[in-house]
Amino acid sequence: MPDPTTGDRFDPTDPAFLHDPYPTYARLRREAPLAWYAPWSAWIVTRHADVDALLRDRRLGRVMPERPKEADPTHAPFAAIQAGSLLEIEPPDHTRVKQAVHDVFTPKHVRALQGRIEALVAGLLDGLEARSEREADLLVDFAEPIPVTVIADLLGVPDADRGALLPWSKAIIGMFEPERTAAMEAVAVAAAAEFADYVRHLMEAKRRAPGEDLISRMVAMRDADGARLSEGEVVANAILFLNAGHEAVVNVVGNGLLALLRHPDQLARLRADAGLLRPAIEEMMRFEGPLQFFERTVLEDLTFGGIAWPRGTKLVLYYAAANRDPDVFEDPDRFDVGRHPNPHLAFGLGLHYCIGAPLARLELGVAIGGLLRRFPELRLVGPEPTFVPKNVFRYLTALQVAY
């Protein structure tokens, strides 16, 4: 069996790793596919077959059923928005909450949003086209407004309140970084408290004047039957949908467009054949997915790959490493807009498969397809794009282009 320690093969604080983690993932897959990393008190899992199997294994969960008391009481506002989130709970609570919101994210409901998304994207493209300088940061000027607007519409957030959503989201995700600082924690906790307070006020407004939005619907369910949905669960999942929707769409647009622009042969293929748009988006998610890993906890003693994992063991399942596994993907470090099959794990699997995946795919198709059609001269300009030096989320600091 390969040596189950990381040794000098994995240092998540190394600037070289944060710049380009894929050589390290390849080394781990080859030499220590199940590797103990002491600083995180966790097992690092990097092979596609193992990540796939463990995501489906119901002996694992996000948290232990007996959630431990928050060690730092100042983190209570952040802990509160996690406690009822679909991302953090297990059956039967997960089943109950998911049933309350599921039909908003079904393919049928999502298809009904296509016209609204196309109009939003067209408006953003018009704004870019009107610029005399014909240059932009596509993250700020194009990608970010799309998911924030779509999710805010679904939740029923008034236009005047939407400016705070993105700063709250960006602050909150810092708490998921294993190498976070005390300053990052303080900012995340403050944002969680402010966001939760806002959602509670919005819930009260929806009680007085309900609409056709998701928060109105959840409030009605909660008021009709408190056992079906709690107030805390309404708050937690409103925040989850905004955070998750933003991170997935914005950063697949950014990372994916960077991959396209760095591979002009693949960009030319896509421009020549619009039918490649769908597989191209799947390849963007595989090649440079924004979510690097997902944590799971062992809920009952098990042995996996010859290693005994007692109850409470923490696992770090590396989607990004699994998505470059040569046992599954031919020439995995090659960006191929026509790749098929493409069983990437960017949206997860099993119980915690991303509920918003159909919506994200629609937004990505409309956004990337529209951008490429409108601007045939799209190209990178300015300094070489760089990734934010974080572990959980991989995303660009900016994407400067001319068009």
C-alpha cells in the first residue's frame, strides 16, 4: 500500500502549490492517494474512484449528529447560519428541508428562467459594447452580476438591497478556508450576523406582503407548520443559495474563460461549432473547478483502502485532483472543449450533490455563449492573471480582457 502520510508531498501554504496545485495532486494520486495531513487532522483523498465512492457512502456526513458546542462563542453567528443549511445537515433533516425548496431548482422550473437570464446577460453585454475603451474585468463587469441578480430574484430580495449581498458572500466564504486567519474569521462572523439579520427582516416583510419568491414560500411553510421548516433553516438556506450560486457561476466563468483564452485552438473549435458549448462548459468545470475540495466526517467506524477510520475521522475529498485523474480522463491536463465522456465531480455526488446545478449550467451557457458570440475579438490584456492564494476556492483576482 502507498505510504499513508503526506510527508513533503503536500503543503497547502506553499505559494507554488497555490499558484498551480495540479502537480501536487498528481503526486498524491500516485504516491499517497489516501494521505494523512496532520496540520488539518484529516485524511486527504485524491483519486477519482475513491472520491466518487466516499461521496456516495452514507456512513459519511458533513457533521456528527451530536454537533459539538462552538469552541469560540464569538463564532456563534456563523455557526447559526450553518446549523440549518442543506450543505451541513443530514437525513432526515436534509430530506425535509430539500423537499421544501426542491422544485425551485428542477430543470423544468429552471428552463422557465431562461428568458430572464438571457435578457440580463444581453444587458450586461450591451454595457460592455458601449464602452469606448473596449476593455473590462470580466469578473466584476460581467460575471458577478449574473448569479447575484438571478438568486436575488428567486429569493425576492428588493433591488435596493442587493448591493450588500456580494460583499457578505465574499466575506462568509473565508470561514471555510482551513488556513484562515483571525481577521478572516472576524470578517466572516460579522457578515454572517448582518446577512442573517437582513434575511429575518425580509421574512417579516414577506409575511406582510408575500410574493412569488422562494423566501415568501418558505415563510408560508414555516408559519403553517413549524415542524416542516424552522426560521433558522429559512435564514441558513437563503444565505447558502446566494453564496453557493455566486461562487459556482462567477468562478466557472472566470476560470473557464481563462482556459479558453489560453487555448486558442479550443476557442476556435467552440466558435466554429456552437454545439460544443455544453461539453465546453463541463470541461471548464473539470479543468479548473472553483471548489477544490469537500469535507466529510466518518459517522461510523469503517475500513477503506486498507485503512481503519474510526467514527469522527475527517476526510478532505479533493474534487480538483479527482477531476485530473488519468485513470478516468484521457490526457487529463489537456483542455478539450469536446471531451466525452466527462464524469467530473465539480458539483459533487450523492446526498450533497449541488441542488443548484441545473440553474448554474443554464447561467453558464447563456453567459459564455452570449459573450463569445458578441465579441469575436475577445483576448487577454494586462498582467498575467493570478489566482487568489486560497485552498477551498480557486478563483482569479481579475480577468482583464479587450474585445
